[in-house]
Amino acid sequence: MQLTRAADYGVRVMVHLASCPQGARVSLADLAEAAEASPSFLSKILQQLVKSGMVTSHRGKHGGFSLVPRDPSPTLLEIITALDGLPPLNDCLKTDDACHRKTWCGVHLVWVEAQQKLRAVLAAASLDSLVRSTASRRAVLGLD
Amino acid sequence: MQLTRAADYGVRVMVHLASCPQGARVSLADLAEAAEASPSFLSKILQQLVKSGMVTSHRGKHGGFSLVPRDPSPTLLEIITALDGLPPLNDCLKTDDACHRKTWCGVHLVWVEAQQKLRAVLAAASLDSLVRSTASRRAVLGLD
């Protein structure tokens, strides 16, 4: 269930875009700096975010990437799902026929519950709340 | 945060041993059959369980493996920790200095909460409860 680096950087990009004024176009170079990722790696992640409809890519001199406004804002779970997704906690959670023991295995029920609790936390975190939380923590530290 | 195969099989072994009469010695071959794992792979997992003090290895003609009785019984989290552990949901949760953004990153707090919720579910599941749940599910299906 470990998050991929792509998903982690994708979330960083989304939080950065959402903290910019609405409609702002941010260059790949600036996004790479904000996410602390290489532009080439980030480029692929941005393609996935554009494909998901959460980010728009603008060409030309004043091009760049902008967040597609949405109310309510996407959740952390939606963003991760648009990227590499959240790997299951255990193989038996992968597909319906991933493990023939699941019909009677008492442990399977615990894996299911643990994964549901984890997903619920990510589904409760909106992009807007992540931006607010980040801004407030940075303000406390006197950053920006 | 995906569980290793070793941890998954280790849990199967523990549930099987705990479902046997107290003090019963189970052979490697029988444990391998119960866990649906190869004896050679299971052998390494059993070494880890013996090292953790949860399982005893008996040599000789009437040898085998037995569960070390414990009240309360170990939790699923303890069993997994004794094996390969639970990989962190994200790299920033690995060590204190794993990510310099954690002091201000709003997303980090969500990863922390998600991981805590997941661990709490595993810590609430005792080995005894897993045995009861498995037995009850098997009974409903008319197995055994």
C-alpha cells in the first residue's frame, strides 16, 4: 500500500497549483521547483493529471499548467487514484478472485477494514483543506 | 504499505497454530499445507516467529512448532511487526528526517492520520479473535 513517488509528487503539484490564484498558469520549471522533482519526471505526472481532467495544459508563450476549478475540490483519494492509485494492503484485496481463502479467512476481514479506514481518511481530505493546512503550518514557522 | 508475502504467510501460520489444542506441535509439512506455502519459504518465516518469542521450535521425533501461550494473545500488528513489519504509507513516514517538508506540509498530517488508523485496526485484532472469526466463517460455509 505504499504510495509511489509519482503519486507523492503529483499531490505536491496539486497542492501548489491550488495555492496559486485561480486560473494562474504555472510553468513546468516552477512546478518542478515547488514539488522538488525533476521536470522530466514531473512531465509524465502532469500528463496523468491533465488526462484525469483535474489540470489543464496551456501551450504557447504564456503557457503552463493550471488547476481546473472544482467545487467541492478533489479529495486526496481522488488525486491518488488519478495517478498510480493506492496499492492494496494485501494481495487478497486486489481482485475478487485474488485469494480463494477470502470467503472464510478471518484475517481477510481485518485487511478489508484497515484498508477502508485508510481510504476514508484520504477521502475526507479535500485539496482545499490541504492548501489551508499547509499555509497555516508555513505561517506558524514564519515561512513565505 | 503493502504487506510482504512472508508476513501474510506468517499470519496464516499463527492463526493455524492458535486454532490447534494448546501445546500441540505441528510439523513444518502440516503448517505448509495449512498456509499454502512451500516448506522452504515457510521455514524462514518460522525462524522469525521463533526469534520473536511467539512460537517454539521442538526438535526430535515428536518435534514441530507450537504457539507460545500468551494472555492476552498477540495482536495482528505485533505478528506483522515480528515478521517484515508494515511498510509506511509514504516515504515521509519512514524516519524523522525522511522528508524536510514534513514540518510544514499539510499532506504529511494526512499520511500520519491514515497510517495511525490502519495500525489501530491491526492492533485491535487479537490472534484469538482471528481464530474465532475464521472458525465461525468456516462453520457457516460448512467447512471442516
